[in-house]
Amino acid sequence: MTEQAVHAPASLAQRVRGDFPILAQEQDGKRLVYLDSAATGQKPSSVIDAIDSFYRNSNAPIHRSTYALAESSTQLFEGARERIAAFMGATTETTIFTRNATEAINLVAHAWGRDPRTGNIGEGDVVLVTEMEHHSNIVPWQMLCRDTGATLDYVKITDDGLLDADDLAAKLAGGNVKLFAVAHISNVLGTVNDVKALVAQARAAGATVLIDGSQAVPQMPVNVAEIDADFYVWTGHKAYGPTGIGVLHGRRELLATMRPWLGGGDMIKVVNWNDSSYNDLPWKFEAGTSAVAEAVGLGAAIDFIAELGSENIRAHEHALVENALPRLAEIPGLTVVGPGAEARGGVISFTLDGMHPHDVGELLGRENVCVRTGHHCAQPLMRRLGIPATARASFACFNDTDDVDALIEALHKARKVFGL
Ligand SMILES: Cc1ncc(COP(=O)(O)O)c(C=O)c1O
């Protein structure tokens, strides 16, 4: 990172705010304060323009046709893959487009977990997840365990929202953990897990490791070669890209031996009456017509992140969290869940005594302050925390301390409405 590339938090937001057309809109004269990027990210003009331009100028079937337009669309699609792979420290062969992170995890659960030739997961085996996982990183494993007779187990979290290292060590020491699946950043607690160390620890205990990077890719530098997990998944719409596209990075040797999950066009080499030979990586796992415009849009989103610098985005969101945490703590009855700023990404979930999170969300919404409320697709975690739901504010590169001010002010107003 060069000296010039480092931007103070305010200047980063100032620099990029104009890139997000949606932020210009108002509701009853109140500007949009978007604090829900952990649910879905807003899109910069460069992403919107890339998709628009694809449909206006380059739309044609990829891979199959020989005319110039089709070559151009194929080039845009595969070019996006090349840039995404390079940005993530992966190769194009090991960068597979899926619909989202959820589909990427299901792909692994089916193609790796259910493979009857290898018996990767079977009776007596343990699939280990953690108490802080999103449903996407729980339910596919429940289904796999149900079908194979394996057991699903959860690494506990500590009261301050960190993974319980002793519990993890004890569970790995059991010797029968075949798969360990863990979030890089929790979408509720904001906890940033040291995934490189976790991968090393779990692999030393004989487990295959999947990292759910859905929250991490938009928030911090991620290099899958350095992390060295067997599988690393993420989702485009949270990373300033479009919906309908996600990514699975996998260890080449594993992907090469795994059988495809979905069959159909594009994933084959030769189709006979009774059997087929499969395409090379990554296309073996990309059956059917791909989300071409979405891939092009995701390529533009990655260019956007690369241009800002993931380190700068991380520093920026960290500064906002440091600004917001003590101010939130001053609001009577407000409890933040999760660790302190040092172990946290750009996500702050909280409860407010005397108010249901949905009421908090609705009253904040009247001020045009957008936060997410509910269980955040993490019901087991809510159960562990002993609460039904939280409100959650999450940051992106375009947020600044004015947005934190608006959040704090709106929370005070909401308490007043409730007579608190
Ligand atoms: C940590 C985490 N994992 C997985 C997902 C699922 O993402 P998608 O619905 O795009 O597959 C989310 C989305 O909220 C998430 O926050």
C-alpha cells in the first residue's frame, strides 16, 4: 500500500459518496442514512454502468458461438473471473461462479459431502460449525448430516462474542471432525475470526475447512492463498456487486476430484446416451446459462474495491465502529452484542431495553436511518444470546460520522416515542 493510497475515514466517504446514486435520495426531506450493508450492499455507478453497458453493447451467449459479439461477451465474463480470482489470490480454475454464498455452501455439501465414492462424510463423523453462523452455514450441514448419519456440532462462543478456543480445541481433539465450517466475520456479532490460524488448527486435526467470507470480502483484505482453506465462499451483492452471483474458491485437488452437483449445458465435454464426461474447472461446476451480466457487474465491484484498497475500507469502517461504540453505550438501556472494536468488523448489533428491535427499526426508518432488525438468519445464535432479535447497524465505505450522528439521534428520538 502506498502512502498516497491511505485515506482518512472522512475523506474516503467524501470521495466515494457521489459514486452511489441511491444515496442522493431523500424521504420527507431526510437524507438516506444507509446502515444495512451487511444485509446487502449499495452499488456504485461503475457497477450499474458495467451491467447496463453489457446489455446495451455486448449481450450474447458465452463460450459457444464464434461471432464477434459472442467473443466479446465471453471475454467480459471470463475477464471478470480473471480479475476476481487475482484480487482474491486465487486462480481462474479455482474460482467458480454460483448464485450466492448459500449456493456455494450447498455445492460443497453436495459435491464434496455427499460423494458416495469418497465417503467424505459418513456415520460417526462430525461436521463442526460454530454458534455464530448464518443459517446458510448451518442448514446445508444439517441436511448433509441427516442424509449421512453424521453429527452436527457447534463450537461455543464466549460471552463477549469470540470463538471459545478451548471448546474448539476439545472438539477437534475428538478426532472425528471431518469438516469445520466457520464465518470469517459474523454478520451479527461482527467478530473477525482469525481464519488463517483456524484453518491451520483444523487441518492439523484432519478436518477439511470451509470459510464463509460473505461479510469479509467487502470489509477487509482477503487472500485465499494465504488463508489456505479448502473452500472459501462469498456473495456478490454484499461486496458492492449485483445480486444473483456468488463465488466458491476451492483447493484445486479437491475440486478436480469432486463430481459436479448440477448437470446440464456448459459443464460437459462429451454427452453420450448413458453418460457424459465433464468439463474442466471451473466450468464443471457451472451448469446452465451463467449469470453473465452479474459476473461482469461483480468484476466492476471488485475493481471498485481494489481501487479504494481493502485495507482502507477496513480502516475506515474500524474508525466508524470506534466512533459509534462508546456513543451507543451512553444510550440508557442499550446493549451491544459482540466483542470490542479491536476484534470487530463494521457491524454493530444491539438491543434496547423496553423496545422490541422491530420497533427500533421502524422508528429509525421514519428518520430515513436504515438498519436491519430480526434474527439476522442466525436463530441458534439468538438462542445462545438469550434474545429473540437485535437491531443491527452496519457500515460501508460511503458512511461517515454524520451517519453515526444520525443513528444516535434517531435512537434518542425512538426512546422518547416510547416514553423511555
Ligand atoms: C455470514 C453470512 N453468510 C452467508 C450469508 C448468505 O448470503 P447469500 O444470501 O447471499 O447467500 C450471509 C447473508 O446475510 C451472511 O451474512
